Amino acid sequence: MAENSQKILLAHGGGGQLTEQLIRNLIQPSIKQDSRTPLKDSAEVDIKNRKVLFTTDSYVVKPLFFNGGDIGKLSVCGTVNDLAVCGAKPVAMSLSLIIQEGFRIESLGKILKSIGEAAEDNDVKIVTGDTKTVESGAAEGVYINTAGIGVPLPDVSLGFEHIEPGDKIIINGSLGDHGMAIMTQREDIGFASKIKSDCAGLGKLICPILTSCGGVRFLRDLTRGGLAMAINEIAKNSGFDVELDQNYIPVNPSVQAAADVLGLDVLNIANEGKFVAVVSPGNSNEFLNKCREHPLGRDSAIIGEIKQGSKNPIVELKTTIKGKRIVQIPYGRDLPRIC
């Protein structure tokens, strides 16, 4: 780690460069895992010749309640999405609560109600869990940890190794809604049009498309680090350059305005109901049209293309003023605790 990072910073949880360094340089070597292995949203586990996908996540969002959801809904949707983008149908999850002394029972009840409703909406069962309490001031209300299990969809294979030059980059809607909903509420920034989080479970959008549309090479959930982090991972792990076109990237005007006020790049901002897909050119229009048939994909768009590789693959953005700039991996300090 860099000399100025000898202690854990909030930025280590921001999903950018510092998060990656922490995982690659400390966590993976310590648990005897190859740090060169590409990181996925879910891991494939082989149990007596039957494969399942397994994921885990923790939620420390601040504030606990936000426009469009709360920490409870977020915990279910985030778990479902990590399984779906790896080509699995989510089936079951765990729920562990770390509750601060003094937290109101009424507030906990609202969060649990959201969890139950989100699980039902996403056809996933909560089958096990744990509850711990900590002293006042130790958890800012409640933290949630989940784990999820999914069943691989038949004949679906997703991975960086399938990506080829000419493939199209597709997203299922506007960027930055969740991160800006959290930040504007946290910073008490008022806008005429209140920003709403895109928090949603994507399984019912993704799974039917994967079983009916060919040519899908790769999917990634656009959470911490946003589109910038995901696209840079695609470039790095596929060995190909990526070109994005800003003219086709959907962003709500209120989100863009809030990002401008806070000095943030929308490409770096977290989402909780968006994915990026790499799709073969021959299947891209079919994939796009199927996305647009679902409420969570109504604003889907083709925003870029995979290009021939270079020694050091880059992500390049064609701007609205017909210039070009390099999209870098976010550092990680801008948006801590958004999920």
C-alpha cells in the first residue's frame, strides 16, 4: 500500500483503487487465493458435481432510510443482483443483523418489513441468519450482512474470456441515481426534483434474457465505483480497449446537476439497479429490445464498443463536445457508505 495508506480509510470501502489494492495486496494473499484471479460478483462452487453460485455482502449505508428504499431493501436487492449478473437464478439467502443498543424497535420493524417484501418480490427465500447487538455508538443503528445462493442457468457462460473486439456495451438505464440519492440526502442538498434511488432486484430482468438471447459475453453489477470501475475491469481482464460514447449514456438531469454541485463524475457514482453487459454485435439489438420490454430496462442503451487490444488496455470516452478523455479507475474517496 502507499505510504499514506498504512491505516484503513473510508476510501478503502469506496469500490475504487484503494478497495482493489486492499483485496489484491492483503486479503487475497492472506487467505491463500491467487491475486491474479479476476474478481466476480459471485463464486462458482462445485458440490458433488452440482454447481451453485455463492455470494456475500455487507451493508452499512448512511442514512438507513433514503428516497427509493432503505438498508433492508438494499440488502436483498444487492444480493440478488450479484447472483443474477453471474448467470444464476437467486434462490436463497441469509440475513445477519448487527444492531446498536438504543436503536428503535419501530425502525427495525420497518427495515424487516422491507426485507420481507423485497425477498417476496425477487422470489428468494431467507433461510438462515444471525442477530448481534453492540454498544451505543458502535454501529450507527444497524448493519446487515447477507449471503446468497443461486442455481446456474442452463447453457449460460459469462466471463471476461468470452469478450471479443466489436462487442457492444449495453446498460439498462440511467447512471448515478442511487449514489446521488444518498449523497444529496446525507448532505441535505435540496433539488426541485428529488432524486430517487434506483434500488431494485434485477433477477427478473436478467434471467429471462440470458435464457432466450444468445451472444451475452459478460455482465457486471454497477455498484461501488460505478460504470468507470466496471468498464476498467472489463478492459484490464479482457485485454481489449473500450470506447464509450457520452452522447448515449443515460443520466437524469437532476442527478447530473447534483453531481456537478458536489464535483463528482457520474461515471464513478454507485447504482443499485443497473448492470453493464457486453454482447456480441449480432445479438446486441435483440438484447437491447428485450431489456426495454421490462420496467427496469426501459431506458437501456448501447453506449460503447470493445476495440482491439493494446499493451495497456484503456477506456476512452467520446465526449458530448466531440473530444476524448481517458476514463480512469476511481480512487475511492468520493462516495463511502452508499451501500
